[in-house]
Amino acid sequence: MKILILGGGNMGLTYAQCFLRSHIVTSENMMVLCRTYEKANHLSANHEGRFFSDPRLCVPEADLLILAVKPQDSPKLFSEIQGLTDTGQVLLSIMAGVRMEVICKALGMKKITRAMPNLPAQIGEGVTAFTSTDEVTRIELVMVQNLLNTTGKTLYVEQEAMLDAATAISGSGPAYVYFFMNAMIEAAKQMGFSPSEAELLVGQTFTGAIDLYNKSDLSCENWIAKVASKGGTTEAALRVFRETALHESITAGTEAALTRARELGK
């Protein structure tokens, strides 16, 4: 199988490196299309795989195309590769907000999958929701899922609209976590800890709590109950969170992200 990643940015290179590390594809069959000749040369000198700046030299050769450019750059890319693709190729798009129908009309391709990865995919700890058109066979879908699994875990959704919801939860989610972590770090510094001490306390607290959650069958509410003894310090903090409607604010924030994801897809 020959894979061509359309876009040599952070996510494109992340995918290429993950595929190569997992030995799903050889360096000879791992291709990346870059915007300029200079970028292709630079990446070729520092990374495994084959790097191109001319789509005519790589698009017809690929079995799987992966769209990894910014949404605003997609019209230009589509115009450059029109007529070079064929209906037997499978296309995987990781562009936010660009519907499969738009890609189908632009390129005349039918076998399209679309995925929403998140930032931890860069270290193989991401989660990716994905879907596909009806023309993608089961074997092809498994192939795509195996590739996505090299960057973390995957969730197949039947309806493309659910990718907007995934964008609001897992796509934007890492920023929510960092936002909450930052608030705790600032609180720790106000209590007298140095910046490095605050970062250690908060970072390891999040890591340990998440590992504990993942290695058990208990719900978040169960774990909260285990930490929060009646009349204790945790209960005092949780009371303030409830009184200031923190839970509702988080829900409202994710709903705003969902609304924006839908707007971008129109």
C-alpha cells in the first residue's frame, strides 16, 4: 500500500512518523506532498519517506490520500490535484469543518473517510473519531482504522454530523484540560509554591488521576466520592465549584464549540 499525505505540516508529519514507526508502511511507500520544493528538500534531509512538491509525481501513484492541510488551503490544493486522482483511491481527510460532500464534488472521488484527531496524537496518545462514505469497503475502513490507531485510540461514528460533536469534546478537549490545569497552577503559586513546584503538583495530579480512572471501572462520580470525605477540604472546594456553576459553564463552553464547528462546516 502506498500512502500520500497532502501537507507537510505538524499533523502530516505526525501521521507519517506514526505509520513508519508501526511498520504499516515502508519509507519507499510513504509519500508527502509539500507546498514548495524547498520544504520538500528540507524534510527529505531530516525525515524518512519520499517528499514531493509536484502533485503529478505522486498523486496517481497513491492507494490512500490523506488530506492534512488547513481548511482555508483546501481550495488551492483541490485545484492542483484535480484530474490526478481516480475513483479507486481512498481519501482520508483530517481537515476540520470540510464535509465529505465538498471533497467529493471537488475531486470526483467516492471513497472518502473523514477523521477528527486531537493534539495528543503527536505522541501516540490521541483519540480520533472518524466516519466514511458508503462506497468505502469494510476492508478499506479497517485499513484506515489501523492507520489511525497508530496515533492512539479510535471511535467510528455512523453520522458525519457527530464529528462536529467530537470536535467540541475531544478535538478541543486538550485545551480545556490545559485551561483547568493552568488555573490550578496559578492557585498553587498564590499559596506559596514556586512555578516548578506548582507545575509538578498539578501535572502529576492530572496524570495520576487519569491513569487511575482508566485502570478501573469506576465512574468519575465514584472517584469524587472516594476523595471527598464529609466536611473535608475537597468537599469545601466542590461546594464552591457547584455554587459558581462550574459544571454548567463547562457544558456551555462545549456547546459553544459545537455551534462553531457546525458554522465552519456550512
